[in-house]
Amino acid sequence: MEPIHPDALCIDMETAAVAHACYLNRIPFIAVRSISGNDKEAGQEAINRNYDKAVQHSYQFVSEMLEGIR
């Protein structure tokens, strides 16, 4: 079986497991995640430095998504 997204920049196995369980049980599901680390920075310092920016990106995305379905 070939990967669906061979050029993926990250993998989120926890959310994928929840999404699959919801799919199997025909339960609507959406997840929004932000990444606070990258390949050049790692560890708690990078997370602390990028946390606010990651939260803001998630908030902006969800706000725009909800605005679009009103």
C-alpha cells in the first residue's frame, strides 16, 4: 500500500486514531492542530518560543472556517 501523502511535513498519529474511530462509527469529526516545533528547532525552548504563534494560527483558521459556514 502506497502512502496517501508521501510529501507530508509532519505526522499526527493520535489525531489519526481518533479520526479513524470516528470514521468507522460514522461520527462527524474535525481536528485543528498547530505545530510549535520544526526541523531547525526542537525541545521545550522551541515550544515555548513558538506556542503563542501556533495558538494564534489555529484560532485564525477556526474563526475563518466558522465564519464561512454561517
